[in-house]
Amino acid sequence: MNTPIVLKLDNDTYFEMPLLKDYLADYEASLVEDSLENASAAINEHFPSVIVTGSAFIGKDIINVGLRKSLRGIVKAGTGLDNVDVAYARSKGVVVANIPAYAAETVAEYAVTLMLSLVRKLWPLQRSLRLEGWVSATPACLGRELYRKTIGLIGFGQIARRVARITHFGFEMPVLAYDPYVSAEEMAKVEVQKVEELEQLLSQSDIVSIHTVLNSSTVNMIGAEQLSVMKPSALLINVSRGGIIDEEALLMALLEHQIGGAALDVYSKEPLDITTHPIISPMASMENVLLSSHLAWYTVEAGERLQKKVGQRCIDIIREKIR
């Protein structure tokens, strides 16, 4: 019997998964890694049963090449499936799987880290300290507490629930959540108050943290109208998907002091050059803005969980345990 092949495809946001090869080997499967640009040649050479992708887009062309060989499934090494043509794959009988909760703790901790960094003005403080050698207690570095501030969560999945736990039980923050698919009773079990309208959450929250998926109903979910109802002191955090925020509207809201600040780990198109991007670059110079490069998920512990779960999904597809 031929050894099943798993093909990991990457683009310019490549990241290593050193444990995946060994995990697959335990189940007598082999890992091949190649670039997205060389996908067709790699498929024709290796006849993979499963394709693994991080952020590389797996569309009809790659799926069709795979179907002419031995492709059974596609595994997203992550949560969101917006870089896989899921409908087409499934219409052709190709299994599509993701790893939905591997980084829930990691991303939740990162979201709270961004909140703390914003309210305590760590970015301008660090910059001034490195330039001047010492920074005295002046209004420029005067921070605030998270203690008993109201946090509003957009979406109430696994990451949001962990943010709720950390902020409510750690900082005694009242927690509001907007999620049409989660009942008020379920939220109440973890000390969270459900709000029925997004604008209600935005207007009442001191911090708004986004934790929903990106789809046709959530693209530009936070635009000029929504930003206008937020408190002038409110902070906006996004560790979910960039397209949920209208970035141009956010820039205007920041320039016009409609909100107090923002922290972004994700953007509508990635990767991007923050130093030259016409909308994001102006934010980079603002003292009330924190920017990072889609790395909220990136910890040792989350990486280990991810690789193990990706390997298990691949083996399940090869053994036809997932259909």
C-alpha cells in the first residue's frame, strides 16, 4: 500500500509546523511542503490525499488538480475558512476541516493584553523612554484602569467566552455580548448580559472587542455609523478578521476623536506594509493605536495544539472517519 501524502502549501505568510511531520509519521503518513505557486506541480508529483493550508488560498484550480489525482480533503491550520473555497470543495466531495478552538486561550490573552496596553499607554511610554531615557509622571503617560469598566463582545464563541472570564473575574468588568446565535440564558450562565442590538452594545461599552467570523453579513460590520455611537473614550479591539471593520471609517473616527483608540491585529487584506499602506500607515503614528501583524494566535502552546489537531484531522480524512 502506498504511503498517504499530506501536502502543506504556503504563501508569503509561511510558518513552520515541525511537529506535524512526526505526528503524521506515527500513523504512517508523510508530509510534503511546497509553495502555493508550485501547487499544481507538487500535486502532480506527490498525489496528496490531504492539502493543509495556513493562509494560502485554496480555490477551484488547486482543487481540480487535486481531484485528478487522489485528493480527499483540505485542512485549514487555523480557525477561519475564508481562504478556502469551501462550497466548491464540498460540492466535489472534498472534505474541508478546520481547527476551531486551538488558540482560544492564546487569542483571548492577547486581546486582553492589547486592552491593558492601550489603557496604560504602553506604546507612547516605551517610545518616549527609549528616546529620552526617563519619563516623568505627566498627562501624556497618564493611564486608566480596566477595573469595573464595561466591555462589549461582538460574537460569543470560544475566544469571546475566555475574554469574558478574564475580564469579569479578573477586573470585575460588566460584560455585554452581541451574538444573534447565542441565547441570553446561555450568556447569563457565565455572568454575561446579552444585548439585542449592536448599537446598544457600542454605545454602552468602554471597550469593544470583536470575536465574530467574517462572512457576507459581517463585512464592514463596524463602519462610520457604528463608530459614531461609541463613547469618545471607548477603545476598539480586533483580533478576529480585518474585513469586519471599515478601515477607512476607523481612520476618520480616530482622526476626528470620535473614539479613544484602537488595537488591530488583523486587516482587510494581508499581508500589508504598515509603513506605506494609505489607510493603516497614518494609524501607525498615532499614540492611541496599537498595530500587530496577525500574531494573536502565535504561542508555543497554541502551536503545539494546532499541529497535533491538524495531524489528527488529516489522519481522520485519510481513514475516512470524516466525510
